[in-house]
Amino acid sequence: MSVHLQIADQIKKHRQAQKQFQQMDQKREEAIEKAVSEAKQGKPFTTTAINRITEEMNQLAKLYQLPTRKLVTVEMVKIYALRMQK
């Protein structure tokens, strides 16, 4: 394989990873919004789905030098929900 084809293949893989990362980021934001909504209503919630997506994103980020995301705690969601209610 020529160098040009190898570079083109790497760029294609990186772009695909970026697209996948953005899709996962959207799903993560939706999961966060759901948890915040449940917290505002006083319903029980977990951060399991958020952090599962976050871990997948961080694995992809390490491979393709993308920004990592922090894991979310229940306490973080509660604090954010309180701030949103004020």
C-alpha cells in the first residue's frame, strides 16, 4: 500500500471515530438530561448509563486523541439539578 493510501485510510478512520464520538456525546447528554429531570422531580436515578457511555467515549478518545469526558456521580447530578431549579 502506498503512503498516500495509508494516510487516506488513517484520515478516514479518524473522521469515522470523530463522528462516532459525537453520536456518543449526544447520547451521553440525553442520559444526563434524563437523570437531571428525574432528580428535579425527586425520583430515584442512577448515573450508570451516563458513565457507560463516558467510558466508551474515553476509550475512543485515547485511540484517536480526542477529548476525554469525566465520569458523573449522583452527587454531581443532584447539585446541577438544584442549581437549575433556582
